[in-house]
Amino acid sequence: MELIENKRFGNERDLYGSRELIVRKCRFEGPEDGESALKESRDIIAEDCFMDLRYPFWHVHNIKIKGGEMTKNCRAALWYDTDVVIEDCKMNGIKALRECGNIVLDRVSADSPEFGWKCDHILIKGGQIASEYAFLESKDINIDGLHFSGKYSFQYTKDVNICNARMDTKDAFWHAKNVTVTDSVLNGEYLAWYSDGLTLIRCHIKGTQPFCYCKDLKLIDCTMEDCDLAFEYSDVRADVKSHIVSVKNPHKGLIEADSIGEVILTEDSVYPAEAKIIQRKGV
């Protein structure tokens, strides 16, 4: 592979259509304000590079990014790419990943609104991601050890597995399908409304009005904190090893908890509230 090291690139499409290239300790910046530096390239390794210009990696296939930084000016950095590995990199531009396939994020630190939209086959190992809208309409996601913070995460996702994660997020997993979260902390509001096939195993859930309008919802050996008005109109099987502040109009299934502060069954319920509710005695 050809090696390019310690160079500055600031022009439009400086390395357009490159093949079998190692770009090491280079800086993509400058008054030329160029963009699309490596668009339509193949078999690229970018090591410890500084990216301060827009759209550097569009339509790139087989790329490995190690170390380095993408600044806030590095907007929409990776779009329409396949076979992407990113390790120990800072990703700070908006819309950092979109419509990409076969992605590995290893110990990545990202601060990127609209991160990871419409992507397929994502593996995330550790790291931190902050994003207002993350992973919209993405599918086949596997996550281990991520610390996520943001707002409207994992909406309309499919086939997601998450373990050993901390998620500080509201409106997470809305309309998501076939999601399993294990040994994780979920801290937010309005969790998982309209989800279908969500399973939580040994998770701690905190926040108001979780799990409404859900289908095939399962909570296994979970704990809940400050959770009120939970399970409204949901089809649920929940085994909760803690107190629930209140449960409202659960549609069907079984809710078993150590204790429940209030069970709210209203006359104006749109669906019949037929779920069986059990509070353990002597706990």
C-alpha cells in the first residue's frame, strides 16, 4: 500500500478515488475549504489524522480509521460506506454515519447529533456516544459496554442486542422491533413506547411513564426507580425486583413486582385493562 504521511490536504477531492492507501498523521484542513477528500476510494487506512473539512469518506469501501479526530466542521463524515472499522477516534461532526453497512466502532468517542442513521450491521465495543437522534431506522446492531447520552435514540430500529451499557436517554426504542437489553442501566423518560418484541434482562430502569403501547414486552429480573404510569395499554410480562410507583391500564399479560404504589384503572381506558398484577408479600 502507498503511504502518505504528515501532509496537509485542503482542496476539493484531494485524494478522490484512491486505492490501497495509508494516510498517516495528515491534516485535512485549510482556507481552501475543500470537501470530499477521499470520496469513492477503496482499501484505505487513515491513522491519527485530523479531519476539519466536510464529507471526507463518502462511498468508501473497506476503510479503517485509527485514532485521530473529526472536528465539528467535519460534517457528515461517513455516508454510503461499507466495511468500516473505526478505533479510538473522536467523532464530533453532525451526521457522522449514515446509510453505511458492516461497521465496527471500537472505543470511539462521538458527539454527533443524528448519529448512525439508516445503517446496517453495526458492532459497538465500549466507548461513549452523545447524540440527540441516534441510530434512527438502523438494524442488526450489537453493543457491549457503551455509555450513551442523548434524547431520541434507537427509534424504528430492528434486531438490536445491547449489554453492559449505560443509557441516559428519553424516548428510546420508540417503534423498535426485536430488541434485547441485558445487564444495563436505562435512565430516561417515556421509554420504548410502541415497541414490539423488547426484552430487558437484569436491567435497572429509571424515569416516568415507561413502556406504553408495547407489544410482546418482557422484563426479566429487572429493577425500576421513579417509574410512574407504567405499562399503559401494553402487552407485558414483567418480573420486577423492586417497587413501581404506579401502573396504569396495562392491556394484558402479567406484572409481578415487590410492591406497587398505585394501580390505576380508569373508566375511559381505550383498551381493556386485563393484565394480571401481583405484589409479592413479605418482601
